[in-house]
Amino acid sequence: MGFVRGTPFGQIPFAARHAIHKAQLKKQATPAERRFCCYLDERGLTYRFQQGFFTPYYRIADFYLPDHNLIVEIDGPCHDPDEYRRKDAWFTSVRGIPIFRLTNQQVLSGHFEMPCAAGVR
């Protein structure tokens, strides 16, 4: 267990632990995630990187666009598309937040189109 300014990590308030965790994740962003951040910034879209959803179904999403109530996931080659389609459908039915998936290759090459239904271009 690590320390933050002399205090054990587990003893600092949850909000501070969560903020530290998100900052660490952002530092560890993949090249595709960094490119997608630039894409969103260029369009002036508000997003939350590595947004956590805790109840009723736990999930850390790569990107959450709160103005459009949309999750964007950027997947590498090791992801199983069939398994994720099933999990995404269940999460969407429970939380009401649609999930849009892109591959690393799509993001890095710039060959993707955001869903028009959400008003994102």
C-alpha cells in the first residue's frame, strides 16, 4: 500500500483516492486514447477519461461524453467482440447509456465516424 503525503492510501477520502487513480490512468493512456482525446478536444466536446460507473453495474469506461450520454470504448486486438456486445447490451439496458466501440486501428488511422444519433460529429 502506498502513501500520499505521509497518509496511507487506504485512509484518504474516497474522492481523493478516485481522483489519484484517474490521474494515474490518464498518464497510462494508450496512443489511440491520446489521439482520441485530441479528436474530442478539437471538436470542443466535453468528456471524462476513464469514467467509473459503480451501481448497479460496475464499469470503467474509456471515455464518457456526458452531454451526449454516450460511452466510447477503444479496444485493442485482445478484446472479444461477441462477449463485449453482450455485456454492452446489458449495461445499456440497465444504465441507459449506449456504448460505441472503436478499434485502436480505427482511431490511429482516423477512419471512424461517431454516431450521428447522439449528435456527435
